[in-house]
Amino acid sequence: MNSAVNSYACSCGHIHPLGVRCAKGTPVHRETAPARDHAGCGHERHSEASPHDGGAGEEDPGGGEDEAHARRHKHDNPHEHGSCCCRHDHAAPAPLDPAVADAASATRAVYRILNMDCPLEEALIRKKLASVPGIRGLEFNLMQRVLTVDHDLPSTAPIEAALRSIDMTPEALTPAGAPAARNADAATEPAVPWRRLAVAGVLALASEVFHWLREGGAFEGWTGGGSSLAAWLPLLFAVAAILCGGLTTYRKGWLAVRHLNLNINALMSVAVTGAVLIGQYPEAAMVMVLFNLSEAIEAKSFGRARNAIRELLSLTPETAAVLRADGVWEDMDARQVPVGARVRVRPGERVALDGVIVDGRSSVNQAPITGESLPVDKSVGDPVFAGTINESGSFEFEVGAAAGDTTLARIIHAVEEAQGSRAPIQRFVDNFARVYTPAVFLAATLIALIPPLFLGGAWLDWIYTALVILVIGCPCALVISTPVTLVGGMAAATRHGLLIKGGAFLELGRKLQWVALDKTGTLTHGKPRRTDFASLGDLPAERAAALAASLAARSDHPVSRAVAEAARADDASLALMDVNEFQALPGRGVSGVIDGRLWRLGNLRLADENGHGSRDLEKRVRDLEKQGKSVVILTGDNGPQALFAVADTLRDSGVEAVAELRALGVRTLMLTGDNEHTAASIARQAGVDGYRGDLLPEDKLAAVEELQAAGAVVGMAGDGINDAPALARADIGFAMAAAGTDTAMETADVALMDDDLRKIPRFIRLSRATHAILMQNITLALGVKALFLILTVLGQATMWMAVFADVGTSLLVVANGLRAMRK
């Protein structure tokens, strides 16, 4: 068997067995697990979810859908590994061990750098580390402020020294998978110097007041030293305000200039210094104060967006009630509870870890994981997830994953990685800003020099105009317009049970024109259920159901199981009868002796062979089969006594999702391995725009490619393991019911944490809303700058106006972008 079936290629450079999480790198290639081996070859050719008219025969499992052996990674679709403004692509890094992690013969060091959150700072770091011998590769996650360095150095000291030389303070991260301290991220957020900014603001205001008094002649009557001091007060207060609030700006600006890299801080430093030199003291002070105030507010807002997903950690309790070996229950730190331990959860408590219920039953609110609004009933054998709420009842469960590897922790980890990747529009904005900033500086220089030198203009007037252009030309609002919106959108999606694996997919979702839907387990429940039950003879319905259930319970055929389960659901106290001389009748059904009489449960062929067929019975059976149902008949010595129809029923959410997609202008195509009759019946009930039956996995792939060849943007929804080629080829692959499924969570472009298909139209609406906010932000940022550049050239703009416009635009962009978190 191809090794790709049982393993995946990891970003650390090694091949790992499927299901084994790498502590050094994260999977960046799609992978799949082999399907359940019903046929001995790894294929699931015999689908239990799609029974046909083979009846209850043990040897006639019905038609089904082939499983794919492998899911192929695509490089011609948006499946970015992150990209930065240098036009290189970088994988979004996981929090890795900074000490030693041999990855493809290189050592990996990973740091968090609190003052690294801008593409211009990335360029500065990249340029500095490029001069350090032994560094083989760099990866940046600006949203999480994480730098990953692959190197051949004997120690990390040269790396850390180089970073500190450009005023970047590296903080080594904990090993991957280790549970983070609660609220650790909030604790490491740099403190905003509000008090110092307030003092600087008062000093700047004092400079403005004394300047206004001096210009109004308030000091004309003063004599001696008092007059001289009064004349210098605006400058003294201005310089004090700049020193109090702007030293960090000057330091960052000087570092950028020293390394031949113009950034926002360099522009502001030049503008403020120039304003002081030409005597515009109050404006220089106020520009610096307002700039740093806007930077502080933006940092706070970014921290809110950055940590929105991290706040999910607070959903898990710090302790868990664990059963000790001596039979005593003890409260333990949840991070110290080992896999396999037995944990008790009382009513109203939150579940601390992932596991499987071994005793008790309850109703659990799974909204933090799946986004489901209604509690889900849980009993022995059902999974529970960390962070969910036990609504009623008590239960005990066996821990299945350590605190750092719960479904909730993996969701947080995946979203943080996704936040670090750049969507195409974000890369465009970052690259534009890289060109835009030097262009603004050059334009300001030319405006300051050309009119006075060649056109007879006044030096001070044109220098002032150039300084205004520098202030209004700062690309702050433009640069932050995209990431804050995309991060907010992905955080909102997570709250609704949608795990989006990158801004590229959030951006692309609005363009979807077709969504291909696998039938079994996606549109339908994936499990046959009894849909019809009719009494045909004199036997009471309850007696007929009990007889059929007693025979069916001896069979493991999906149709038989559906009949037996339905009988138990109808009567919880149902007692199955003893069956003697039980026989499986290949291709027909089963038979057995109950209470001394022979009974048969099987298809129409079995009834005909035993002389119990009739035109009326045949008509009823054929009518049901045309609806895509499998029919079995209970017959005894007196002929047919009951008829049962079984089908893989549609999910209510599937029908609603198809209707919502149609309302959004997105067409749907159902893909299935079932026969034409079954496919047509399900398609008609679901209301899809098209369907294709009798498909193998390669046929589903061909269907997706056919739509793409016609120019459509195509999504594909499946279970994350089946239909792997089609899911991989689609522009966006949606994996269903990904909660607790490592493969689906790692390989999907968008993972639906439960089986509610309505999350797909929700994703599209979120994508469209996020894009609308993005366009509003970019239009606002560029529009305001264009307006003030025109006003500046016409001599109608001042530095006050420019700084208010720049700061105001930046704050509006951040506030508008954060609206995406509430979608």
C-alpha cells in the first residue's frame, strides 16, 4: 500500500505515521487515513449507509461509495503557508521548542517578540538576520508575534544578540504541546504607558496655550527675563512633551534609518523634528503625542483581536475531580491529569478534558466546540470535550487527551496558525505599503526642495507642506486595515463552530459559485433508519414489530439493524424473543423459528420464492424503492404480515442549508456512489440543483474539475476522510463533524466542528461580510489620505489636520475591523 495512506509529510522535514502529532512541526500537506477495511483492501466499497434492495441478507451488503486511499495536496489553489511582504512564502509556525528541534538537519529556535507586529519590522529583522552566518530559514507569524529560525549555529546567542541590536527582545517559547499558563498571553502583552502619554498630552497642550498667548500679545508688557522666558515657553513645553511621549518613536525611527529601512516611526521622527526646526513647536508636540496615543489604542485593539481565540482557554476549569487508585476522589490540576484517568463531572460544571463517558448520562452544552445552540444528550460511550458545560446529571469519563492536546487546545492552535498566514489581499496591502512609504518620503523631499530652488517659493512654507505630507502619508491605517478584520472574522467563525485554516479561505468563500455535497454522512445521516412500517395481515402491529426485531437483531446487515433499532425506539421495554434455527439467506434475508413457527424477514424475492408474492405487494415495494428505500417483508405460514422500509434519511439541516445556499446564489451538486433511483430520490428531497450517482472517488474528483474548468469557484463538503481527491481538488474543502477528528481538523480548509451543513452558508455570509468591512477600511484609509494630499498641495491642510486625519482614520479602521468579531 502506498505509504501516503498511512503517513504524512510534516513541515519539520520528516514523514510521520498518520495520527501522530509532531512536536517539532505541524502538518502542511494534506493527508488521509485508510478507510475502514470491509473488503480487505482498505476500501469501504460496501457502504452501510446506502442500502439497496438486497433485503436483510447477510451476504448482500448493498451498493456503496468507494473510499479514497489518499488525499492529495494541491498547490494550484489557495492553500497558503503564509507569505510576507518580501514575496517569500512562509509556513505559519507553531509554538515550537526554541532549544533544540532537529528539522531536516537544521536546529529550530522559536521566539515571541512583543514589538514585532508589522511587515516593516519583519523586513528589518529579515535584513539583520540575513547577515548572521548559519541561519538557514525564517518564518514569521506577525499576528502572534512569533519568529521561527532554522539554523546551524552551536547556540542561539548570535540570533538573540542580533535581534537585541535592533531593539527586538526575543522571548523563548515553551515546547509545543505543553499547556500554556492560564492568561499567559494577557500577562505578556506590553503595558501601555497611559500615564506618560497623559503627561505628554498636558505638556503639549501647555505648549499650545503659551504659543497662543504669545501670538496674541499677552507677554508684550513683560520686561526683562520674564519676557524672554515667556517667549521660550512654547518650545520648552513642546520639547518636554516630545521627550516624554516620543523617545520610543525616535529610537525605532533611528534603527530603521540606520538599517536603510524607512518605516512609520522614521516618517514621524522626521516630521516632528522638522516642525520643531521651523518653529511649529505646538504642532510638533501634538503630532508626536497623538501618534503615540493612536499607536497605544491600536496595540490594545490588536491585543483584543489577537487574544479573542485565547479567551476560549478560560472555558476549561483549572481542576478536575480524579479517581485515585485507592478509590478516593481528589481535585487535581487539570494540566497534571494523565490520559486514562477517570474524571467525575457534576451538574453545572465544565468538562476539564477530552474523554469518553464510562458511567452516567447527561445533557451537555457543546457550543464552545461545535457552535450548537442546544445541549446534546450524552451517555456511556459518547465523547465529551474540554470546555463544554454539563447541563444536568452526573457522569464519569475516561481521559483521552492531555490538557495541551484537547480538541479545544487544537482549535486554538490551528486558529493562531491561520491568523499568522496572509490572505492575498493582505499581501497586496503589505507590499503596497512597502513601496508607498519610501514614495511618500521621496515626494515630501521633492516638495520641500523643488519649489524654493526652482520656482522661487518660500522655504518655510514648502518645508511645512512637506512635513504635512509626511504625517498624512503614514500608512498605519492601510496596513492594519486587513489583519484586524481577517482575525476578527476567523475568531467569529470559531465561536460558531467553524475552523477556518487561513485568511485566504475566508477571503475566497464569498466567491463560491458551486458547493459539491457528498450524500452519505453529509446531506444524510449516514446511517439507515426505518422510514415506513405497515401491517399486512391479521397479526397485531406490536407482535409483528417484535418478531421482525427478534430476527433482525441476529443480523449485522444495516437494514436489519435499522429494523431492530426502530423497534427498540418505539418500545423501550421490548423484550426480544428466542430465535432457533437462525439462517442467513444470501441475497434474500434471514429466517428463524420463534415459538415453534418459522418466520422470514427479507426482500420481495424471498417472499416470491415462498409463494407469498402478489401484484399488490410488488406494487407497494416498487413504489417505495423508487423513493430510494430498501424494503423487507416479514412472512410466516399465513403469508406476509408486515412491511418495513429503510433509507438513509436526509438531515433537516441539509435541506435548510441547500435552501440557504440557493438564496445566496450558490448552486449545489450532490455526489454519491448510490444507484440512480436512490440518488434521484435524495436529490429531489434535498432540493439540490444537480446530482450524479454511481460515482467512484475519481468520478467525484472529475465532477469537481469539470465545474472548475467552466470557470466556477467550487467548494466540496465531505467527512474529511472519504472523498479525499475531490476535497483536495476543490477550491475550499469543507470537512464535516471535525470535533475530535485529528485528520479532518488538520486537512480541511474549513472544518465544521459538527454535522450541521448550515454552517457552510454561514461561512459564506461571514466571508462576504468580512470582505465588505475590508473594502470599507481600505477605501476609508486611501480616501482620507488622497483627500488630505490634495488639500496639502493646495495649501489648505495643516499638521494638526493631518495628524487628526491619520490617527482618526487608524482608529476608525480598527473599530470597524473589530466588527467582524461580532458577525
